[in-house]
Amino acid sequence: MKVIGLTGGIGSGKSTVSAYLSEKGYAVIDADKIAREIVMPGEPALYELVSVFSNDILNEDGTLNRKKLGGTVFGDHALRERMNDIMHGEILKIMKERIDELAVSGYNRIVFLDIPLLFETADAKLTTVMEQIWVVDTDDEIRIKRIIERDGVSRRDVLKIMNNQMSSGEKRKRADVVIENSGSEEKLYQQLDKLIQSHDK
């Protein structure tokens, strides 16, 4: 069973790649989905977040208000690090558990670990099981346009988010494979089909 890390900056098209791989029958362990699971009411991670940031980050029904939490930590490095410490440790632990579960089940194809901030947050125990890291990337202006259209935010807000992430250039340097996503979805899928054929053996 091969394990491949999948990452890419906001607006790069990583989610499109991840969805396509899932449609092809590959196991995709999604860090963002796990992040939503661990902050459901009653989960230890949510309790810890409340103990640090108070009940102000909760909705009336006791669920996490992501916008309030994001607003609380945005621009404050120390608070953001505290939030990340709580979240990332639990996410990585669950990802490792799910890799083990797939191995025990007899799954013998590629497992993709979809981690948006892979280079920034993944620990050595997780990255050492990855045979390769694939980075989805495209021109910054294309990314900016996609995010503005998708989320209805200003260019200034998009740039703030991008500036808080590792640059595309640095991610490309660290990648084993760069998936170019500046063209059509058809071209993107053709790239992925070739990559899959060469790696799923």
C-alpha cells in the first residue's frame, strides 16, 4: 500500500484533484473533514478550544462558530499557534489510525492524504510514511480570481490568506510531483490519469 501526500495552496484546485481521485476508487483521507469531525459537540478538541478561547466561539446550539474562532486568531500568531496545537495533533493522530485501518482491511492501492497545510503542519511520523508528496499549483492570479469568485471575498482578503501560507515556489521545491492546474479540468484529469498509471502498480 502506497501513501502519497496531496497538498496545494488555497485556490489551487486541490479539492478538485482529491474528488477525482475518490471517484477513481482511491482512498482519500481528508484532513479538513477530520478537522470538522473533531470539533463536533462532545469531542475533546472542542472542549479544549473552549477552555482556551471561551464560549464566545460557540453557536447557540453548542457547535463551533468557525468564523468567530478565525476572527479571534487572525493576525495573532500566538493564538493561532495555540489553536493549531490543539487541532493538528488530533488530526494527525486520526490520519495515522485510518492508514492503519486500511492496511489491516487489505486495501492495496494508493492512499492519498489530503492535507492543505502539509508542509506547514505534518509531523515527521506522518511524512515518513509518504512515498511522495504531490503539490497542486497554478498561477497566483488564477488562484486569486478563483477564490474571489468562489467565496465572494475581496482581493485584499485573499492576499492576506495567501500570505499566511507557504509560497507556491517553496512548495514546488519540496514537491516530488507538481500537478499544473492552469488549464481546463480535462487537462487536469489527463495529468492525473498518467500519474495514477505510473504509480499504481
